Amino acid sequence: MIQRDADIGRFLRSICIGDTLFIPADSGKGTSDRYVIVKSIWGSGQLVCKGINDATKGQEGVIRPNPNTLLSSDAEKVSIDPIGRIHPKND
């Protein structure tokens, strides 16, 4: 993700398929804190994500945030170790 201000790009973070994102609660939309896995990235930059606890197949539970939505919601890229500890990733 690159943030552009006055035609100057500033690197914010890399996002790849398989990364885990923390998306904070949004009271305006009625959503709670959630952790999602990036399943696909479209050519337009839109992400296809699914909750980390959602094992269903198909489109149930899929969200499709775009990079601007992630920036405005203060979403973070995180890693979760085998015993469930959450660590921020700064790449």
C-alpha cells in the first residue's frame, strides 16, 4: 500500500495473500474487532478477506475492503503465533 500526497508516494505496508489483518470495530457500521486472512487481491487493489475463525466454503463471511477503507479504519497487519499471541508486523 502506498499513500499518495501531492504526487509523492510513501510506503505504508505490504499486503500479500495469506497475511493476517486486524480490523478494529466500527460502531457506525455495527461491526466488532475482527481478524481476517487475505485470500485474494484483485488487480484494482481490492482485497478479498475471510475471518480467521470461518471455515465455511463459498462466499459466506467474505469481506472485500479496499486499501482506502483499511487506512481509514486503522487496520493493522499482524502475525499470530502457534499459541495465539498477536504481534504487530511492521513491513
